[in-house]
Amino acid sequence: MIECKDVFEKLYGSIKYTIVNDIHTGDFERIMPYLLGEIEDGNKILIPGMDNDRFDNLEAIKYLDEYHFRNVLMMAANHDECFVKAMYEFYNIIAFSNINYSSPMIQMDMKNVDWMKWYFSENNAEWYRDIVKEELPKHDNMTLNSLFYAFGRIGAKSIDFPKEFRQIINSPHYLFIDDLVRDAEEESAEKNFPEIEIIGKKIMVLHGVPIDFETKMEKGYNHYLWSGLTQGSRKKGLQNKSFDPRKAIAVLDYLEKEGYQGLIRGHDHMPTFIIKSKHPVTMTDGTKATKFNIYTKFGKFSYYVGKNWFGYQKMDDKPIYQRKLPIITDEQFIFCAGPFEDAYYGEIKPTHKGLKCKVYHASQDNAPHKKYDALKYYKKPEILGRDSLMKMHFDKEMQKKMQQFT
């Protein structure tokens, strides 16, 4: 007797998508054995917003994009945009002596010590970062004068900044980030956002959301990388992180109008699964309302939205990464696996019943990355699909860094 599951796999296959986003200061190289193992098994990787704040992660991220591009969908996020814009703007200040030029982008990135180690030398990066923090309150804007004053305090006046920055913005690692940011700008301009299709279901993949909720942000930002499902607008880099169901409902309405069943996203640092009920429910006053079930690290919540209703009920306290999420059949959904910086990652895969989403935390015993032995795995370059002449030094460095993650 042929099982329904067997027929399904013959028709659709069983490709799984592993989701990693919002890397920030997380050690991305630690999860590389797992990701490469998934690729070797014929599965795919989604990175809905890199948001990398560590230069030493770039070798591994760039490797995935360069050598496994058929199995990896990777896109820029708001921190990547900050970095690119700050580099160009900072270069323009120093190269062209535009004393009155200032930018919040620069202020955000110049205080990030991990990137400072790339801008300057590792020895003076923390010192420079501390001086910038000290000098910023003294100036209304970060201008050429205030920057040069900080440089002077660390004895760096003699550096040939135009030459130094030309080298950086022409380096392979910088151009890799720059390309991702430019691709995102082009897609956003046309509202032609990346998408995948699983068992006939069209799913958008985007770091933020396809609706601009950040109307108070400056012109020149890619609002679709910054817009989120939390309350309030961004101001001076700060945001109220409480969840806003009205934004989620607006996004689900947009997805339905544009023919998408769901959205896979990042950005809010909140592992979240939102599913919209197919049929309205009857409330106590006899009116109809739409029900949304929302799963987070704080538990399950049911929201009811109708003509006379807008409220929610907390159903339980069970974290999203400790539970089985409902199978998606024809319902609309939004899925965020949570930030890798906080050790979250996720997956979405087809089953004969529908789409199955799952969130993992690296501390869990059943977290799938734990089945990979990093040292053993990286001793087999043929598994990586590499040419025998490619970056063996990189393999050795990766082995050292991943010993404690298995």
C-alpha cells in the first residue's frame, strides 16, 4: 500500500529550509558544519537579513554565498545598510573635507568596536571607540573637526585616510556587503521582494516587512529593512520592542492582496509565529471577528479583531522553541526564527499535511546542529564541494573556532 507521505515526496520532494538571521555579534562560524551538512543533504539555507556586526564572520558568510549560491538565499539587513552608508559617508567627509557633513549612520557605526577593528588597527579600536563616545556629547553633530580631534588624541593624524578607505571599500569583503545592500535597494524600489515557493505556496522573504511603518526615519534609509512589527517609530536608534498586532494584521492583509501565503522575516529580535485563522469566529455579542494565534518566547496569545472587538487572551507560557507549531495548510502566516545572536535559528519544511515551522535554541539537547562533529566534518573538504586548491587555511581556522559548539 502506498502511503500518502510517499506520494507527496514523489510529487514535491522534501527540501527543508534552515533559517538563520540577525547574526550581529554571534559566532556564525560555529553553526557552519550544520549549515553545510544541510546543503550536502540537498536542503537550502535562508538568511532573511544578515545584520552582521563581526568582521570575522564574513569569511564564512561570504563562502556560503559564493560557493553554495544555488542553495542559499541571503539578503542585507538594516545594520548592513548602516555599515555601507557609514563607510561611504565617512570616506566623503575625510576625502573631501566636508566639515559640515554629519550622519546618524556614522554615529551608529563608529561606536561599534568590532567594525572599528576593521576601520583601524585592532590595537587602538577600543580606545578610539571610547574617545568617540566621549566626544559625541560635546558636539551637535559628528563633523570632520570632531573626528579629527578624536584621531589626534590617539596619534592618528598622519594616517592617509583617503588611501586607507579606498582600500577598504574595494576589498572583497566590503564589496560583498555593498552588493547585498544595493540589491535590496533595487528590490525595494520596485517592491519586487525575494520569494520562495514550497508545495505551491508563495512565501515572501524579507528582513523587515513590505509595509513602511517607519515614517519618521530619515530619507535615504531602506525602510523595508527597518520596518518591524513592534510598537512605536524609531528615533535616534531606539525602539520600543513591545509587539504591535495591528502591524502584523496590516502585513497579513498586504500579503493576501499580493498573492502571498506567508512571510519569513527577521529584524525584531523576537522569535515569532503568527497564523491567521481561515474562518471568522463568533464573539459573545454575536458579531464576527478574525482570530490570530501568535507564538513567542513568552507563550501563546490569541488575538481577536472585528468590528466591535480588538483584544487578546494569553493561552499559556510555553516558549516557542519548546513547542510544536501548528501545521500551515491554507492559512496566512508570518514566521521569524529569532536572532542568531541570541542563539535562535529555525526551519520550515513541507509535509504531506502542509508546511511545518520550527524554532530552535542552541541550548536545547535536540537542537539539530549538535549532531555535527565540527572537527571530523571539516577534515573532509570534498563534502564542502570545494576544489582541492581552495582555502585549506580557512578550514584549519574554522576547526579551531568550532571545537566548543558541538
